[in-house]
Amino acid sequence: MTLLYERYAIPRVTAEEAVAWLAATMAADLRARSAVVTAPMVRALARLAPPGFESELANQCYGAEEYLDCDCHATVDETWIRELEALPGPEVPDSIVEVLARQLRSTMPTRQPPRAHQVYSAMRLVTHVEGC
């Protein structure tokens, strides 16, 4: 990988910069092709980061995703979600954005999850329906 960076003079990016670029690409893709779930940006970016990932944005999404489909006391700021979805996209044609976003979009649910508090515990999904 290092040789490719050097050979083509590609600047290395930090995890934060990479996530910001993916977020902008995903936002542009969602404006062109809507998603079937609420808060698709949060859901997609959350899947980039295990706890402690080097991106603050990915970590925020990871922490917020748990509460998207829950009616408990914790909520996700709708303004923040709209700001994510309004990020300006890269200056490339929509067809290129679609190809670039395809892999990230494939991680999103294909239907709206049920209203329940979901906790990922020891790599298995545990769903709490009553009282969150």
C-alpha cells in the first residue's frame, strides 16, 4: 500500500478525514437515491467504527445508532442528523458518487428496524422491547 501512495503521490489521510469524505459521499448519494430507513447516515457511519475508532464522527454515530429506533429516555438530535445529510458531496458526477457509496450503503438495513432498544453484546444482537 505504501508503494501505491508513493508511486502516485497520493497524500495519506487520517481516519477523521477519511470518515468525513465518506460522510460527504454518502450524503450526496442519499440526495440522489433515498434510503428505506430513518437516519441512514448515522446507521452507515456507525458501522465504520468499533468503540475507540480514530474518528470522532464515526464514534458519535456508533454511540447514537443504539437509540435510533428506541422510545427510551435517550434521543438522537434530529438537527445533527439533518446536518449530516446536508453535507456537501464531492465534486464528481452522481454516477461516480453512486459507485463510491455502494459499499457503505450495503451495510444499511434493507427495511426499517422495529421500535426497540438494540444493544450489541458480545457480537450478538440483544433486543429489549419493554421499557428500554
